[in-house]
Amino acid sequence: MITVMLVDDHRLVRAGLRHVLEAHPDIVVVAEASSGEEALELARNHRPAIVLMDINMPGIGGLEATRRLLQRAPEIKVIAVTMHIDEPYPSRLLSIGAAGYLSKDAAADEVVTAIRRVSQGGHYVAASVAGNLAAALVKGGSGGSPFDRLSQREMQVMLMFTRGYSTQEISDRLCLSPKTVSTYRSRLFEKLGVNNDVELIRVAMRYGILDDVNTAVATG
């Protein structure tokens, strides 16, 4: 039996995934989480074999949740299921230990195939994602996204700033001092060549880092 935890802040997405998986007797959904923080708590209690992880969620988000989860329980296999199939998301998730990467447009049978393959110790990357990864490798980083130069932590802080979190809120959620968060913010501005939060958001939108949820923040 393959035990699975669903992590997504949209209840309908979780319900859809549960419906797909419950049709297969060798797969059982043992927990559902709506945030990265909740995922860490539930993973400790339920110890699922597989976690289907959304990336863009409130709080620490899927990237940081994956990093912390795999540090605490490296035996758990994480498969990202997200709308973000362009770089730098796939390479970042895979580099911190994710075992799979799927688009939310994936067919139901592909999700099941990915779960079974990963549960057997393999990896699964959707064809569309694999193509983007290959293109990024061919470019070798030259002329690519400026976000490729960010560290994992810088990327996490950047995403939280663009979602409207204050320095103190980021400090509390990531267990960093406010001074350290401010240092990260200054470093982000320098690496991305921006001078304020509005410019930061616009650059993130230009390179496809932000989805439509964040558009109002940039244009408001």
C-alpha cells in the first residue's frame, strides 16, 4: 500500500486528486494539508510514503516546505504538482531532493504512474518539465533568468515579499532575525537590479515567477 499526503491550498484541487487516487486500491490518501506549515506537522504524524506538493501556497510555500520535510524525513518522497513548469522552479525542487515534478495539467493516469514509480525508488519528471530543464542546461545559464542566481533561501524570501509579507512576518515564519531578512532583501535587489518592491514584483512577473494572483499587487 502506497500512503500519500496531498498538499495544496485549494480544497477543490485536493478533492480532485483524492478522487483520482481513491480509484486505485494500492494507493491511500492518509492526510491533506493546505499550507507548508500544516504539511510539516501532518507528515510528522502520518509519515506518508509520498507527498504531492503544490509550490505556490500561503506561508512558507512548497519550496521551503519540501526542503524542511526532506531534512527531517529523507525517506519521504516528494512529487511537486504545480502550474509552474518553467525554470527556475523544477531545477530548484529537484536539487533539494524532490523525486518528481508534475504539471497540474497532467492526466490522472500520469499522476498515478508518477506515484508508483517514485514509490519504487525512481524519479518522474513530466515531459513538458523535462524539456524546460533540457533547454536551461543547453543555455548553460547565459542569457537565462536572473532568478537563477538566487540561493534557495533568497528565492523563498523573494516569494514572500512579493506576496505582501512584512519583514517581521517573514522573520517569524522562516525563523530568521528581522535584520537577516532585511539583508536578504538588499541582496535580492542587488542581484536582480531593482530598487524597490514594486520593481521586484514586475521583474518576477516578467520572468513568469508570479502567477495571476500576484498581478494586482504589482499594478495596484
